[in-house]
Amino acid sequence: MYKAYVVSKRTDKNQMISALRDLGLMHIKSEKASAVSSPGLDSLRSRLTSLKRVRMALDEHVDKKHSARQISLSPEEFKSTDLVLTDALDRIKLLGESLGRKRIKLSELSAWGDYSSEDYRYLFSCGLKLFFYTISKKDIARIPENLGYIRLSPVSGQCAIASVGNKLPDSFGAAEFVIDDNCPSLMRKNIEEDEAELALLVQKLEQSVNLCDEYDRQISMVSESIKFEMAQNSTVDGDNLCWIVGFVPQTGLEAFRKYVSDNRFAYLLEDVKEEDNPPTKLVYNKVTGLMKPLFDMLGTIPGYYEYDISLWFLMFFALFFAMIIGDAAYGLLFIAVAAFLHWKKRKTDNLVLLVYVLGIATTVWGAVTGTWFGSDVILADSKFLQMFVIKEFANFPSIFGVPDKTVQDTVMQFCFIVGTIQLSLACVMNVSRKIGAKDLSAMADVGWLIMIDSLYFLVLLLVLNKAVNAMAVFAGVGLGFLLVLVFGCQGPGVKFAIGLASGAGGLFTTFLNTISAFGNIMSYIRLFAVGMASVEIAKSFNSMASSMLNGLALPAGVLILVIGHSLNIVMGLLSVVVHGVRLNLLEFSGQLGMTWTGIAYEPFCKSTESN
């Protein structure tokens, strides 16, 4: 990535911005606040929000079975039509709120029966003064006989009365019902009128679904205008010149030079520096591209100077996914889902291929552990399925005559081995990069490698009670600790004595990091724990349904199995996000020194034709 400056006359600013947009290579950078907020941008964003609001409303009324023939409008026609539809949406919102209030009010009024406000006023003018109340049974008993009142039908679970001639004193705790112009019959009429108007407005939206494509085009145009406005605001103005700063990838350098020169703009290219905070352009191949859907979902971008670990992420993520889901039958279901998406899309995109890979990995792991819908019956009755099982990994060890503890210890040790390999890989990658940069701190990563591999044996000793050479373990940890202290703060341009002093000053921090490394290896036991929990949940639902899989209870038994295993799959997927992704983004990335705080390379380019 190169830092680029493009310079033009102030009078040619728009021409320069348009040319850079047509080129579509430069990622624009600006420190100016107006680049992201200005009256012009606020107006465009408000317009974009309004267009998207109408577009979403139209989408709600699209007939999925019979697509409407789309039409195009002139700018003037679209402006007037959009105004009508926007007003319709505003009116629909107001009517919806009004109808809600009126229906609640009608419910309150209807409890008093159907009455006329005009009749009430007429009686009042004739001297028959009636005042209506709701009151509790306890309070109604306190009303003296000389205060005339009429008992009415109960209202909302309370006694209802009509006081004749005078209002009841407040001391009786009665709640007065005031009769106003909103009698039930009038309220019903108002509701009917509002519902009729609402139906007409909804019909107007239904008749406008042929404008969906036009709205998509307008949304793209306004989005384009926002990007152009932001680019304009990013320019720096001098007396007679203006310039814009950005980044250009090395692969597009020659095209950039030629295009800018042909358009007669001046430019300057510089190597990027760390303080420039350059964007990251990820380049995927056919294999690593499988991780793009997941990275897009997580919104994670490595920093410009950080590693691209897409391949390693994919390999370990597939293993973690398989161990957490843990059931071969579930894996076959994932493969079936991938095949359906493949057939539906008529092509294999990265998401479909990723589901294929995860499904295959899960099926393989499930076959190795002998897990098919968490059922020991399926495995016990099939010699064919038993052929694929590694008995030391079997989730149903009794079928193979293996003690439960042997299997548990084997799987836990496998988890620790996976963790040690992944963390050791991070150390090797750091050593390789630093040796290439002639960075003496590579020896510190060698120290971490020695420590992690030694701590693995300490984990075996403390967790699995394995026989290990404790002296060799502590010697390895001590040697690694010493290397980190001596070389951890070394680097190009740093005097050895100064680096050594800095390392010694961080003695306590290094000690805490060593404990953290031990915890990182231990954290991989989550693969065993979550995978085991998934199997136990499946076994529980199988047990619940087993007594119902015959006679009249068969449908209920099948329903329990479907709901239970569906719930187990969903919980497994959540566990993958919580645990499987975490091991890559925290433990592995932390050992690599990655923070995932990069900025995605987003070239300023034209994505739609504007009128």
C-alpha cells in the first residue's frame, strides 16, 4: 500500500474527484470533521433514510409468487411519486397510533354500554343530573342513604353507580367516569373511517410495488452522492490549489500513475508509515475465500502490519466446529443444507463451500467418536458405523469395552495438543517474520515457544495426572522466561543494554503473561466440555422420546426428537460463535500479537450510473 497525494487547481476540484471515482483505486483518507458531517451530508443522509424507508415498505407488500413488472420514472415523476408515498407512510404511522388509542378508548367506553352524549346533555339540561362512578364494594357500603344513587352493571370488575343530583364527595374513593363527546357509537364510526383510509393507503403501496427497482436505483444514486460529497469534503484547499490524500494498493500503482497523469493532475507517492494507519486489502484465494463470509459477519479486519491468518483460521475453525457440534448425523444435515443452497443458487459461492467444509469436518469427527444423533442404539446395531470409530475417542465407550475415564482423558489431552500446536504455530510465525526483519526480539518468541511446549506437560501433570519429568518442565519454563526477559524489548535500532533494562523492568508483566499462557492452553478444554454437553443433551432427548416411539404416542415422540435435536444444533452453533471463534480471535491471535483493529480497504469508486 502507498500513500498518495493528488493535486489540482481549486477550480478543477470536482473534475479531480470525478476522475478518481472513475479510476476506482484510491482509498481516501481525511482527518477533517467535515468529511463525515456537514449540512450537505446530513441532507443527503436524511434523503437516503427516507428512500430506504419507502423501499422497505414496498418490499412488505411484494407478491413473492407473482413479481410485478417494474417501471422507470423521470426525475420529476419520481419526485412527485416519492412525495405521495412518503406522505402515505407518515399518514399510515399516524393512523396506526390513532387507531390504537381509539380502540383502547372504545374498550373503556363500551364497558358502560351504548349511550349517546347528546341524550346525556339533554337530560342534564332538563335538571336530571347524573354522575357516573366506579367504586369498590367496601366503599359503596359507606355511602349514606340520603345520597341518592343507582346501582349499574359492574364495570371492569368494580361496582358502577350513577349519583343523582350531586357528585359524590372525594372521601368515598370513587373514580368518576366523565361523559364527553366520544360516545361508543361515534368512536366506532371514527375507527371505521380511519380503517377505510388506512386500507386505501395500503392499497396505494401495493399498487406501487412496480417501483422497487426504481427505488433501488435512486438509493444507489444518493449513496453515490454521499460518497462524492465526503470526498469533496476531504480535500485540502490552498490559495490556488487543492489536494486529496489517500492510499493506493501496489497492484494498482501503474494504473494509478497512468490515469492521473493522463488527466493532468499532479501526484506524489510515499511508502506508508505506521502512524498513517493505512487500510488493509485482504486478497483471498479459492481456499481462504471460504472464510470471507465469517469475517464479514464478525466485522473483523486485521491491521495493515498484522498477519493474514485466513488459512490457519479456516483449518482450526473447521476442527473446532466439528468438535463442538460433534455429531456425524448433524454433519450430514449441514451437507444437505449446503447441497440445497447449491441447487437453489445454481452456483457454489464461498458461503456454500464453507457449509460443505464444516459439514464434512463434523461428519468425520462424529464418525470417529461414534456419535449419530447422540444414540448408542444406532452405533451398537451397526457394525459398519463401528468401523470408523477410534475407540479411545468413542462417546459410547462401553460398546468397545473402554473405560469412560480413558476416553475422557484421551479427548482432553487431544484438546491440549491442539491448543499447544496452535499457540506454538503463532510463535513460529512470529520468529519467521522477525528473523526476516533482522529483529533480535525473535529470540523472545523462541522463548515463548519453549515455554508453551513446556507448559503443555505441566497441564498434563496437573489436569490428567500424567507422569512427566517435572524438572525438565520447570527448566523449559525457566529458560523460556529468561529468553523473554532478555530479548522481549530488543528490536531494530534498540541498543542491547537498553532492551535488556526494559525487559528486566517488565519482569512482573512477563510473569503474568506466563500464567496467561498456561491459562490459554487450559482454555482449549472448552472443546471437550462443550462437545460432551452436546452429546448429553442429545442423549437426554432420545431418552425422553424412547418410550413414545410406538402406538398413539408416536407423533409426540417424533416431535420431541425433532425439537430436541433442532434445539441442540442451534445451541451448538451459538457455542461455535462463543468458543470456536474465541480460540482463534483471542488465544491464537493474542499469541501472534494481533488486535484485529484494521480498516478495510474501500476504494472510492462509482457503483451506479447516475442521471
